[in-house]
Amino acid sequence: MLNEFTKGIYKDNPVFKQALGLCPTLAVTNSVQGGLGMGLAATFVLICSNLLISLIRGIVPPKIRIPIYIVVIATFVTIVDLVMAGFLPALHKELGIFVPLIVVNCMILGRAEAFAGKNSVGLSFLDGLGMGVGFTAALVLLGTIREFLGNGSLFGVPLVSDLKVLIMILPPGAFLTIGFVLVFLNWLEQRATNKNS
């Protein structure tokens, strides 16, 4: 059971291992706050949709399961969108269109189809929680690197006034950052493999 939770954090991380959900990953990680907000919103939708889809999997006709899954996901995205707009308007404005676009996030629909539609409620909860934690951790890591190098700050708090590499908070900076992180993670894995052999 623990494996269902931990696999999403590194082994099957949606961003670094499966390359899923890259659109919001690249778009909102120009700050730590944006990455954390999107990660938590996606985690809520992932957990709730996994739970509900696992509960109704026995009564959903197989031929119309995908439209039903999308309606379930859209319901929870609407809840997140309205709650964020009501209680966190600055974050809602920063994330913009990427909050409603969680509906079409392939990571969430993929987990519904590949896991929640075939497994128990408990396992589906752990799968959603693990994938959400892994997705949030990836976004926070990328947001931390980009905001620090691009603005010299973290969570909007200035840390280094002379360090401002503008490209890091622009779209090319997102591609550069995720590329360097993937190279580093692959180097670590290759190093561990070489030590074991």
C-alpha cells in the first residue's frame, strides 16, 4: 500500500518521469507561490476525482466512462476555481486560465483511467495523494530555482538584489530549468546504477 503513495513522489513522478502536466508546469513556475498554488489545486482535484471515480466505477458503463470521468474532474476543478477566486484572489489572478485548464490535465485523466477506474477507494486515495505530492514538489522545485535566479527572491521576499537573470522568469527559462533538472536527475540515477554494477 505504501508503494501506491511513494511511487508518485519520485519513481513515477508525473513531471520528471512521465512528462505529464507540462503545460501548467512550464507556465506557472516563474514563482514559488504560483507553483505551490497550482500543485495544491491539482492535488485536491486528483484526490477527489480518484475517490469518486473509484466509488462509481462499478456502475459506470464502459463505453461512456471517459465523458463521465471528465464531468467528475470538471466538478472538482470548478470548486477549486471558485474557492480560489473567493479566498485567494491574488493567486487566482496569477494562475489565470491554468486553473480551469486543470480539467484537461492529462495527469488527472490518466490517473482516473489507468488507476482509479480499476482499484479500490483506499488505493485510489493513496495514488492521488502521492501523485499530487510529487506534482507539487516538482512545481515548487522549479518555481524556487526560477524565482531565485530570475528575481533574486523566494515567495516574493527579496534575498539577493544583484541576482536577476531575466530569462529565468520568462518562458525560455522554464524549458532551461526543467532541462537542467532532468539532466541532473538522470546523472544521479546513472551514477547509482554504475555503483551497483
